[in-house]
Amino acid sequence: MHHLEQRLHGRDVHLRVARPFEWGMEFLGNGAGAGRPLEDIGRFNAEVLEASEGFFAPPPLPAGDFELDGERLCFPSGIASPYAANNTVHARLFEAGSGERAVIVAPHWNAPEESYVALCRLLNRAGISALRLSLPYHDRRMPAGLTRAEYMVSANIGRTIQAVRQAVQDVSRAADWLTGRGVRRVGVVGTSIGSCVSWLAFLHDERLEAGVFNMVSSYFGDVVWRGLTTSHIRRSLEPHLTLDELRRAWLTISPSAYAGRLAGIRRHALMISARYDLTFLPDLSRILFDDCERHGAGFRKAFLPCGHYTIGRAPFKYVDAWHIINFFRRVWRRR
């Protein structure tokens, strides 16, 4: 299985651009700081962790700023990045049943625009509407000159934080729109980086009453440093930071950084991990599982006998979809 994962990763390795290391403090609103970027970003993370609700909550948006054209929804993002195309959120609505239940779908990194359509339609068959979001810097949000969503995760520390924060706020604005049109039960499902985004949204937005986190991990920096998919980014980071420094620099966007919030969570969640994952390594996933158990969050877990790439291939993608669909069926059948 590891051999197959490496072979699948190698198909597009020539397309992965190792961009130069940058602190990117300008993306955090702190300017150049005091000239000590590692200390500056440490203070930034400490401040955010003390007041993360405000960090991840988007400003209110008038209902008239959401535009639905057929099944295509667009609305302004809560974050104004320097790239105009990235600041409009694009989503595709798959409506089903009475429209009282809906799941926001957050795809994986570099997911093509037509991905997750099959999952959305399976949710529809279960009587659940689905709203598939495009993540920052993906498809219609991609700045000119890029062919991949390289600005979502890169060796630019500040821009990566801003991109993940932007994605979390996009999920909350999508929930604003859904509840504003009468959806009573809103869930979320995210895969890979979409899992990280969805987890952060789930912990900070109580309207998300159920969540599936498909391929989970604990610390953002560890995934980028140790993961197969991001090995080209590590090459840019390694001359400038140690693993411990990177973990602390990206603490704000790490699921395990908010483990203390789990004690108050009484909503339903399913965490899925791939036993042979070389990108979201199993030992990193176990840290998050342990966090949940330590804080009494009785979330369900599922373990698939595949890896990060093979989860998208038969038969594993069917097993994965079965877990996701049946989770929402069970949770919402009780209410």
C-alpha cells in the first residue's frame, strides 16, 4: 500500500512548485513586526488562541450579498486577501428533500472543481442537501498565473494561516446562507485540508451540529514537515525553521491546539483515518483521537485500510462514502 501511495504521489510531482520561504507577516495584519518574526508570530498565535472565536468568525454579511444563480452560489469572503479572484467564494448547491437538512462539503487540497459531486448526489439520495465549497485559491478563486492552489499551503507562513482562516470563515458564511433560507440542521464534511478547515469551523460554530472529518490530523506543521504530499514545501522550510518552530508557527490552524474546547462539545462527529496514510500520518491522527478521549468528546472513529491517495480509488472510496452517508442518516434520524 505504501508503494502504491508513493507511485500515485509521483504522477504529478513535476507540477509541485517549491516556492521560497517567507514569513508573510503582512498577511496577518502585523506588518513587519519588530524584526523578530519568530517571536512576532509566537505572540500572534498566543493572542489568537486566547480569542479564537473572533479570529474565525466572519463579519456579518447582508442577505442580499449572497447570489444564487441556478445551482451556483457566490458571496464575498470575510477575508480580503491581496488577490481579487480569491476573495469571492464559489459554491455549488445540490438540493434535496424538504431542504431542512444540509451538509457543507470542504474538499481536499488541489481538488478539481467537479470533485465531490458524486458524494453530494449520494447525500441527496439520503434526503440531505449539499453545498460544495471551493477552498481559497482553488478553481475559480485561483489567481492568474497559477495552475495549482499553491497559495493555500506553502512555505509562506502568514499566507497559509490567512488561507486556512479564510476557509473557516467561508464555511461559517455558508452556514449563514443555509440557515437564512430555512435549513434547520446543518452539518459539515471535510477531507484532508478540508477536514482541518471543517474541524476548526465545527469547534467554533455551534450551528454545525454534525461533522465528518475525513482523514484527520493534529498539528498542521507536523503534517507539512512529515507528509509525503508536502515534501516539496519542507525543502523550502527546512533551511529556516526546525519542526518544533514550524509547529508553533502554525499552531493557530492546528486542530489539536483547540483540544480544550472539546470538553464543551456535545454534538456528533465522525473522524476517519487511513491506516497506511503517508500524508496525514497515523501517529499524528492518534494525537487528535487522544485529545478527544481526554476531554470526554465521544466522537466515532473509523479506520480505512488505505492511504491518502488510495482513499479516492475503488473500493476504498465506496467504503468511505458509506461511512459518511450513514453517519448523517443515523445522527439526523434521532431528531
